[in-house]
Amino acid sequence: MNIILILGIDNFSRKNIPQVEYFNKIGYVFDVFTTDRLKDSKRNLPGGNDLFILEPSFFKRILQIYRYLKKRSNCIKHVEAYPGGRFSMFYVLFSKLFKLKMITVERGDLLYLNRYPLITKLSMILCYKFSDVVWYKEFYMKKILDKLKVKNTFFLHNSIKNTSYNTNYLDKRVEFLWVNRIIPERKISWFTDILKENKFKDTKNLLLGFQDILENEQRRSSSKVLSLNNLKVCGYIEPEDSYLSSKYFVLPSDIVFCNNSLLEAMSHGVVPLVSDVEGARLIVEDGVSGIVFEHNKRAFQSAMEKALNISKEQYEIMAKNAVEKVRKDFSYKKWGEKLLAKYKELEKEEVWP
């Protein structure tokens, strides 16, 4: 049995499924240890793979992972650890103890490194420093890793499976769609302020990803978001139906490149409106597959107004271009081939002494 062991992921979510499905087909299985933050990990993990809920107690968690590794370490090809917590240093220690290769999977925790308590920050840095490879997915991450003098890094962006799509303008009843967590780097206040303008009062808009008890930014924004008559607010629900029924995906954000929801939306035929920040134009070509606006509130409003005035014919061309862009440059087939090559490279290297 060829096991890939995933440690410390906060939730095994729908977006994680394609990786497991791709590698299941070529002989790998996954054992996933998660805190199951959204309580849907068991439903999302494909059959034939094992899910373990991490113990909440510090010492029980150590014992839980140690017992697991003592039983199965001989079958494990490598460990993939998610570093966003104070316990993450133990993933390095356990990997070294059992002579296992380890990939640290960086998906955004670096952005908040200096905001975390000291013990969490140190734990994460140990992960970056002493894992065999740090797999990062966004350009900004490399700059921070370089400052930390992390040497062995591997860049591979998010990708999307081919999906059903809808490019028919008249079928779409939602004008603007937000599918992302509300965090300070994403400018939710720009979006809600603009929706208050008279030009948008009769539009139908949808926000998915609201967690009113988890993030300070959301608590500050909750009354503003929830009080708009032209904005329906939902938590974490399956977004596919929303993609198929929405015209435009909005991402006014400090970070755009390979946002998973952006790629999903485009693959379903939703035309994106994104901030002109690093890497954005590698995904969205302004006026061809979406609208790229200067990263400020006024430019975002102009982009939304422009979107309302795009003709049916022009819209449908842009929607088809969005679908084609993702299928051509961000397919799971290409992604899987690159990741498999890294797996094989790692497996050939000698284990730690």
C-alpha cells in the first residue's frame, strides 16, 4: 500500500477531493488527520481512504499520531503537513523519528505569520525550515519564505477539474457573486458599499462563505453585509448551482492569483472581476475573459458598472473565454503530472539519518 499521510489540515473540503481522486487512480491512498472544522470531512473524502479526527487535547494528539505511525509508517510514502498551528512542529519531529519524507503544504498561513502567538509562529517556522519541501501556491509566499531563508521550495498553483458550465446570459439571474471567506485582504466593504448605490439597488447578488462566529473581520462586517436587501448571504454551501446561475464573480483582493473559487467560477462560465494585483493578468485577460480593475474601491465600482452594461453577445464571448482559459492552463491533468513528478523525486531521495 502506498499511503500519503496528510496531517493538520483543518478540514478536508470539497476542493481537496480532486487531489485524492487523481492519485487514487495511480495507486496511492490517503490517510487524513484533520480537526474537521466544517464537520463535512468524512462526506468529502472519497471511499477507500481513511479519515482520522485529531484529538483536541495536546497530549492525546501526540499519542494518537505516534500510535498510528508505529502501526503504519512502513506503508507511508511521504507526509503532507499543513503548518497553521502550534502543533505543527510535532509533524516534523514525528516525520524525522519515523524516517519519513515531509512536504509542508503552504496555502495561506504565511500571510498571518506575524499575527500568530509566538509558539504558533515558531512551530510554523520549524515546519518550513525542516521539512524536505515546502509546496507553495501563490507568488507572495515565495517572498516570505525567502525572508525566512527556506531553501527547498516547490511552486504549484491550484487547478480545477473540468466541470459543467453555463455561458448563456439569459439563464443567469444573479448579477454579482462572492464565493470566499471574508478576511481583511478581501475588500468586502467595497462590495457592500457599492451595492448600496442606486445603480445596483435592483440587482440580485449572492455571497457564499460567511462565517459569523469565526473571524473578526466578519464580525465587524456582519451588520453591513446582512442588512442589504439586494444581497443574499449564505455560509459554506456547495457553490456549483450558484456558479451556473451567476453572471459575474467578484474578487476585490490584495491577492488574486489562483484563488480556488476564482478558477472554479471561471470553469463554470462565470465572468470574473478581479483586482489588478500580482499575477491577476496571468489568469484574467481584461476585456477578453473578464475585467481587471485598478485595486481601489472607485475602480471596482466602475468595473461593476461596466459589467452591467455589457451586451448579451459580448458577455457570452467572455464567459466562453473564461471556461477555455481554465481548461487550457489550469487543468488537473497538468497539475497532477507536475505533482506526481515531485512525489517521485522525493521518494528517490535518501531518508533522514
